[in-house]
Amino acid sequence: METKEDQADLFREFFDDGEFSMDKVRELSELMMRYNSAIREVRTKFEVLNDELSLKTSRNPIESIQSRVKKALSIAQKLRRLGKSVTVENISKELNDVAGVRVVCSFIDDIYRVADMLAKQDDITVVAVKDYIRKPKLNGYRSYHMIVEVPVFFSESKQIMRVEIQLRTVAMDFWASLEHQMKYKKESADRPEIAAELKSCAEVIAATDARMMAVRKRIENLEKQTEKEKN
Ligand code: 0O2
């Protein structure tokens, strides 16, 4: 069980010197608790979709789900980077990615399928979509990003919370994780030959994703044909 002092220590680095107070720490802890709850809501929605689709198709469209609430220090750094003052009010006003859910799918078409199913749920509002699969970033990064709003019910209120969702295949996740790790190695920063090699790896991975999906479709068609011939 976290004490007030533990919470103050956890969040102290968030506050500019002037703003720190136990009231502000309480406000920030409550906001973080709300983001955590929003993550749980969104995770459950994907778990339910995966359970249902697994039954229908005899395979798991979702391989894994990861989630995180952004650390207090990273939140403060991002607000400063945006030129905003580091206040509790500005967190929900200025940032979309405090709560993040990453959904790793088996195949590219699974991404669009589960994203569409989530978007159609009547308590979900899609605020923004960035399709870095159809339009990859210059460095080769591929993923499907959504910012959604989801209602969360607390003891005395309903809060609409924003969650950033990243959907990608296992292969895209492999590339993004390694590229993210290597970004922080000073030796590789600004070396065009390394950037070109990473981009080339992303293209090989994308081509493999497309081939794997084509193989799966061929197997499904063969199964259907065998089924037809039996009847
Ligand atoms: P972290 O540590 O993962 O949280 P915005 O959120 O809209 O203000 P941006 O950059 O326009 O900022 O959003 P975008 O393009 O949707 O990207 C947000 C997140 O996608 C990043 O979060 C990364 O997780 C991931 N991402 C985007 N581009 C890349 C990339 O080139 N390589 C890798 N590995 N990941 C990427 P953060 O906050 O940067 O980091």
C-alpha cells in the first residue's frame, strides 16, 4: 500500500518547483488512477474481441496486449517540449498518449479488423487515426495508431478518458522495439548508412508480413475447398 509520502516521491519530479503541494500530488495520483482504469477498459475490449474471433476462426488474431501509463517525468518532459506549463490540468488538456495500449496482431488484416470492430463500439469515440501501415514513416516505422475516448465509471462520476492505441504485427513490433532501443545509442545517431539499413530491414519485414498473410489465405481457401468436396 502506497503512503502519501511514496506518492509524493513518485510524482515530485513532475512538478515545477513552485507548484508542488500535497493537494497537487493527490490530484495527479487520481488522474493517473483514471488513466489506469481507462487502460483496463480498452484492454478488456480487445480481450473480448480476441476471445470471440478465436472461437470463430480457430486462431488468435491478437498475439499479445501491452499497456503503460506514461511516467511522471516523461509527461513533464513532453509538456515542456510542447511549450506548455507543467501542470496537472495540462496533462489531459494537451496530451493524448498518457494511457497507451499496444495490440500485437498476427497478420496485417487482423489489425484493420480489430481496429474497425473497436471503432464501431458505441461507447468508443475515435478522435484521430494515423495509418503508418498504408503510409509508413520515412524511417520505415509501421503501425496503426488510434486515439480513442472511452467512458470510465467511478463511484460518483463518469469520466471520458483518452487512450492511445498502437496496433502492429509481430514483425512490425520486432522492428519498432529494436529501432527504439538503438535510437538511444549515441554512436548510431545521425549515421545515414545505419538509418538506410534500418529502413531496408523494415521493408523486408513488411514484404514478409504480406507474404505470410497470402500464405494464410491460401491455406484457408484450401480448407474451404476440402470442406466443399466432403459435402
Ligand atoms: P513512447 O516511449 O513509446 O511513449 P503525439 O503523441 O501525437 O504528440 P507523435 O510523435 O506525432 O506525437 O505521435 P505518433 O506519430 O502517433 O507516435 C507516437 C508513438 O508511436 C511514439 O511514442 C512511439 O511509441 C511510436 N513511434 C512513432 N514513431 C516511431 C518510430 O519511428 N520508431 C519507433 N520505434 N516508435 C515510434 P513516444 O512518445 O515517442 O515514445
